[in-house]
Amino acid sequence: MSRLNVNIDHIATIRQARRTNEPNPAAAAVICELAGADGITTHLRSDRRHIQDYDLLALRQVVVTHLNVEMAATDEMIEIALRVKPDVVTLVAERPQEITTEGGLDVVANRDAVKNAITKLQAAGIFVSTFIDPDVRQIKASARLGAFQVELCTASYALLNEHPGDMTVRKTKEIASEIERIRTATRAAKRAGVGVAAGHGLTYRNVAPIARIAEIEEFNIGHNIIARAALVGLDKAVREMIEAIHNATR
Ligand code: PXP
């Protein structure tokens, strides 16, 4: 059965909207683990727009399953990872103005930086995964450089599935061929001897066809779970505030 790592970045996004101390990503991580998540994923971005350095230390203290930290392959990030010692570092591409990670890391073009990161992190006992497009060249390059796993970027698949406001343009053929691309890449990764994870843009609505690719061992899913949590939790939260106000005048 595939593992689910919950990406808790957007708990920090809510906190950073007010620069306050709640909600706490470490508390969210504990709740995810209690609900059965196999691991916690988080992305320390260079611009620190959500997760902060101190969150990683807190997460390292409380996560008892598996902590996967996504980061760019820069000296600054490698140094932080060596201090925090997550179980896994996932190397990702990062562009300064992007709203979220836009696509896979070009391991072929960034060979030296990726090799440097893998060598240093592995020497400290940290496994390294690369977040790449479902592309055989990127898979082979990742395996050659010593990645233990590749995470296949499902952003293109997710984008094809989402047409807000116009469901008539749902692109069935393109979706099928994107699933096939991911399946082919998964098999190539297994042949290259690396584990396979998948993530980005996966939702309750679009996850099933990807989850049916048996060789995918792990999913990293964040935005859609946190978005749903905000809505399914809102009713209870409102009732609790009404009670707090009414209790004050009782
Ligand atoms: N995997 C990687 C490498 C990511 O960068 C992200 C987003 O931070 C995810 C998975 C999770 O994507 P989403 O939030 O769209 O589920």
C-alpha cells in the first residue's frame, strides 16, 4: 500500500498571514500522524513565505513517523538540513516569484549542485529524493547521482484535471496520456533502482488514477488536504466561538 505524507506548509501560510503563533505546523503534524499519515512533508523556501527555520526544529522534535523536507540545492539549505537532520531531503526547483513549485528540478542541467547536495546530505545519514518531471533522462540522472528516490511531479496531470468554471473542456485524451507518461516514468525509475513518490496538485478528485499505478510507493499531498480541513473544520470552530461568547454572559 502506498504511503501518504501530508505537506503542512499551508498551516504556516495561515499563521504567516498575521505573523502570529497559530496555527502551529508542529501541532498540525501531530494531528496528521494521529490520523494515520505515514509522514510529514514541508518545504523551507528561500523566501520563508510559510515555513520558518524554527518550524523545522519543532517538527524534528515532534514527528515520529518520517520527516521529508523539500528544499533547493543551495549551500544555505544544505547547511540547515545538516543541522535539522530530517529523514529525507527532497531537492526541488525554486523560482523567486512563483506561487508554488512550478515543475520538476532539471537534474541534468544542475548536475553539480545536485551531486554536491546528495554527497553532503548522504554523508550525514539523510536520504535524498529529487522532485522531477516524469522524464526518463531526469530519472537516470537522479539515479546516477545517488538519489534513493525520485518524486514525479504531477502538476501537468493536475492542471489538465482542473478547469474551474468550465467542465466542458475536460481533456480526457490528454489526461489519459499524462497518466501513461507517469506510469512509464514510474517503471523506468524502478528499473533504475530508485523508489518512486508522486505529488503536486493531487486532490480528492484526481488522485485515484495515479494511486492505481501500483509501483508508486509514496504520495506527498498538501494544499487540497489543508483546504478541505479549513472547510470541514469551520462548522465546529464557529460553534465553539458562539459558545465562548455565550458562556461569557451566562
Ligand atoms: N511535492 C513537492 C515536491 C512540492 O513542492 C509540493 C508543494 O510544496 C507538494 C509535493 C505538494 O503539493 P500540493 O500542495 O499541491 O499537494
